[in-house]
Amino acid sequence: MLSTDKAVYPINAMGLTKALGEKITIAKAKAPGRDKPVFSTARYGNVMASRGSVIPRFVRQIKSGQPLTVTDPDMTRFMMTLADSVDLVLYTYEQARSGDIFVQKAPACTIGALARALCLIFGADPEVRVIGARHGEKSFEHLVAREETPRTEDLGGYFRIAADERDMRYAHNGDGGAGEICDGFTSLSTRQLSDEELIQRLRSLDYIQAELTSATVVSEGV
């Protein structure tokens, strides 16, 4: 099951369906039966320049000389490349026990830093308009919820969240979390990319390379 950070504390339709998909996957994993498949989930953050990413929108605005529309410059988001997301899926295939959810320790950046980095890459200095968060947008994203940390195992570059095997007829108290993530793992608490690291990640994307070699950027007022 491919899931996203939107599944944790979901507040919009996409997050709700992803969260339900995770619950169904875990239910199938816990259902009785011999020789059944291993049901597991790869939960990841934003894949840079994928469908729905803000990166293509920013690039279109920069190259056409339009103002850059930023919802909230202090909003943080996880930044994964396509290769990172493939690595997470392959790691899940190799390591998963039935019911596990796997999370990669992805870095993050602010939307303001992302906009600045793209302007530097394309040599542009557009007007930046802060338009405010859209309905259902969070100021930061969770990849591991606080309530999941007692079942979370630190595997170095990844977290494994085991299925909750407790008898839900009885109340239980949590026993703390996985070391430094006792309050959860979020795009605010993870490592923040420096400007240089962010520019390097962006330049490594095939999409950015293609855009740099296509049409010329339109300067403001020209």
C-alpha cells in the first residue's frame, strides 16, 4: 500500500482516504489465514516535481514572468526525490512484516526556501505574493504520529511502525516513543535542508534539467 504523510491526522479528503487505506491494509494483515501475502505500507512525504507538486507551478510562473504565489513561506514540507521514494518501496518489500508501516527519514524545507532556490536556479527575481494557506492545508506534515511512537522502531534511515496487536477491548497506556521522536516525526522536527542542499536536490531532478534547457525565462517587465 502506498500512503502519504496526509494519512496522519487527516483533515482533507485525500488524507482521509489514505488513512482508511492504511487501516484496511492493517486489518487484512491481522486477519486469520495461513500462507497469505504480507500486507504492508510505505508512507512517504512529497515527491519533488511529481503530479500536484508546487514545483512545476513555481517554474511556470517564473518562466512566464508572473508573480510567484506562495501560500505561506514558513510552511514546511518533506522533500523526497523520485529515487528516494523508490528506495523506500524497495526497502519495504525487503524488510516488511505483515502490518508494518515504513517511513523514510526524509529532510524538509520551508515553502519560502523552495521558492528562493528555484528563483536562483532560473536566474529570476519575480514578485512574491503571499496568498495564504488553502482549505485543508497544514503548516507542517507528520510522517509518524505521536500515538504511533510506542510501536515505532528506528532502523537508521527508516522507521518501522508495527501494527497495534493490543486487545482493543481494554485501555492501555503508551510507553513512550522511539528515542528522539516521542512527539512524532514531522516536517518541522526533521533535518531542514540548507539552501545549497536544496538547490542541489532541485538541479538533480530531470524535470528541472529539462526546464532549464527549454524556453528562456521571461524577466519582469520584458
